[in-house]
Amino acid sequence: MKSKIRLKLNFLVFIFLSAMCATSCDDVSKESTLLPNIIVFLVDDMGLMDTSVPFLTDTNGNPVKHPLNDYYKTPNMEMLAKQGIRFTNFYAHSVCSPTRTSILTGQNSARHKVTNWIKSEENNRTKFGPKDWNWKGLTKESVTLPRILQQEGYRTIHVGKAHFGPYNSEGEDPLNLGFDINIAGSSIGQPGSYFGTDGFGHLGGNKSRAVDGLEKYHGKNIFLTEALTLEANLAISKAKEEGKPFFLNMAHYAVHTPFQVDSRFINHYNTSGKSQKAQTYATLIEGIDKSLGDIIEHVKDLGLGENTLILFLGDNGSDAPLPIIDNYSSSSPIKGKKGSHYEGGMRIPFIASWISPNDKATCQIKTPIKHNTIQPQLGSILDIFPTLSRVANVNNTEEFILDGFLLQDQFKGKENLKRDELFLNHFPHSHRSSYFTSLVKSDWKIIYHYQVDSLPNYQLFNLKEDPFEANDVSDKNPEQLKIMMNVLAGEMKNKKALYPEKERQKLELIIP
């Protein structure tokens, strides 16, 4: 009798263990094919110094705080940097549409030809700009990151500023570019108003730049940054309900002009001694930081934190309304600001992290990110397409023309030995800096000016010895100047770059 009971118990234990094994194996199988959720959190006009997170380092690689880091309050960025990795040398193009197009295509602006910001109403090539630059922007035929993620089964969501094409173009609507959902994205590059009481431009402010798609907030006391955050969180929840991984392109209109105060945060800055505009700008920055924290918390509340990768970055250098003294301003101690050929026009904050770090989580095992680490090796917006394609198990990227590199090794805190340490910023138009091409190659940087009324002009900087571009050494180092110009010319040729024009003549490069 006892043996029969024992056999029966053993059989029940066997059935139980078999069921446990089957469940466990099924879970492992599901996890092995699990696609991570991805958030690209893109801030308009946010430069390297517009944060309390120190991105600059000393010669030993230790973070160094500067006065602007002490001025801004971004606790959620601080949290993200502690649990992830930040890049101190991450590059973007010096104005917005080129960068945004490069993020979606993985191509340098010299290649995709969107070399200036896109004006919605008319071609803004400027006086000597190339006539056939890509003012029309992206099209339905463009190979874009959201399109290939959509094909992999992702729910692709765009929220906020798009600025991928002018009025009446295919690029005007993100739904034509691979996004399943478009919330508030259109041709415009800035909001008509940040205030819900103004209908974000529909009821007051600049009506030609009114933000569409947020009618339910019209007349309400709500800031645009907050409204976009609420809509993003609703879209994330919907994706989870549908059982789909999501790609969220969270592209805030802030901190672009108009500089309008986010009253939730003004008390943090009204005794700073800075101008009213500078205080207002700081409230826009802190509003962005709150949005970052709110989205992170929402993802955690949904139980998706361990399976959600977030990249935080700006789209070009800072445009903060601070005094300009000898070309030092809102990126100080870095030289220049948005639209400039100096580092302050191109260096941006970049942080990569899993929302809930867990080194044993399946997705994080595949794409590990070192905690509380500064990555000194160069990275750029061109790397986002190939990197996220790899994260999403896209295996046919060799079919695409890409200018970027995988960041996976750099996420681990290691050096990527396969990358070329180059970033080309080609701007054949007029802005704060006009008609120029700049090239960073490891420790060196060259700026070539297409002088329309005089001989060409070169600037050469050793960024390792002179990170703040105080000393042009082009006259003192002609050999290095020639090396850099040859590399620059090769990059331009490879990408079939367009040149500025004068009297129907292209203004070409001249090698010294």
C-alpha cells in the first residue's frame, strides 16, 4: 500500500516538475525572441551644457562641473546617467532638420542632402546655397529606422516635433515615413505657443506654427511639454495592450523658441541673477527633465522597465539666450552654439540606459550597458540607426547605405576599434556660421570656409590639447592641415556632397 502511495506521489511530482520545466522552457524561448522596447528621447536645441549632468571631463576622464551645470536642474537626467552611460564626445549636425533626418536614415547630411533646417513655406537655401539641396526632405520611399522596425513587428510612435519636410510634401506627415502613430508632428519646426490656453498656437500666439493633434487640451492650463508626455504614455500603454513592442520617437518641441515660461519651475530660477529669458529657458529644460522622469516611471509601472532601452539626446548645440562673448555663450566653456561651426554647435548630450537595469535580463544580456560610466570615444547621431537595428534583431542592414557605426561595444565602456573616429558637418548655407564644412578626426578638427568674396580660409584645432578651440594652428601646422583637408575632401567625394554656389559656379574645396 505504501509503495503504491509512494509511486503515485512520485508520479505527481514527475508531472509537476515536467510542467515546471515546460513552462520554464517556454519562458526562455519567449525571452530569447523578445524584442526590446526602444525610446529615443530627443530634445530640440538642447546643448551639452544645458543640464546638471557634467559631460565634460578632465585629462583623467573624470567629470568636471561648470557654472551652467550648477544652474540647471535635471535630476532625472542625473539618475539616467548614473544607471547608464553618457558620451562626452557625441556629435550632431549644427541645425535641426539635418540631424533629425540623419537619425531616421543613418546617413550624414552631406549624403541625404538635407543640409539646412527646412522652412515650411519656401525653399530656404539662402543666397549661395546649392539649388538642388534636399529641401523636400524625406519621402515615402526613404529607408527609415521606424519603417524597418515596423516591418519587424514594432508599434512605431512619433510624438512631438517632426520637421522632416515642408508643407505639402510626403515628409510633412510622419505616417508616410514608417510611423504607425503620429501625435503632434508636422512640417513645423517650432510651436506657435507652449500654452494650452493658446491652443498651442491655434487660439493665440503664432498661428502659422500652431501644433496640431492636441485639441483636447485647448483652453486648458497645461504646458505643451506636459501634454506631449501624457500622450506618449497613453501610446505606450496602448502598445502594451496590443502585445506589441514599441519604438517611441519622443521628439519634444522644447527647448526651442518661443521662450515661454513653464510656471511649474520658475521659482527655482527667479533669484539666479540671470536674465528673464535665461530663467524662462531653464524652466523649459526642467520641464523636459520632468517629462523624462514621468515616461520612465510609466514604463516601470507597466512592468516594461527591464525590456525598454532609452537613448537621451539633443539635436544640435544649445540656443540658450545667454550673452555671447568672443563666441563663447550657452555652451561655455565650449566655444559656439547652435548653427556654429565650433564644438558648441555640434556637441550634444547623449545618455544610453535600460530603464530598469538588470544585468540578468535577457535583453540586457544581449545589449549590456555599463553603469555610471563616461564614454570618451566619439559617437554620433549616425550611429543610432545601425545600433537600434542590431538591438531589434534586424539582420539585413548591409543592404542599406549607412554612415554610422554600432555603439554596442561603447555601451559596455569599451573602445570600438572598427569605427573611423570621423564626423563631417557640411553646411553650405547661411546661419551663425555660414558656408562651411567641418571635420573632426580623432584629436583634430578642421573648418573649411567657402569664402564667397575672398580666398578660402582654413581653421585647424587640436581638440586634445585645446578642447575649447582657443588657438587656430592652421598656419603653424601646414602638414596636419593638408592631411585633414585631404580627409575632408575624400569624405565629401564619398558622400557626393553639394557645394555652395556663386554665379552658377560651385565653390569647391582647395587643398593647401
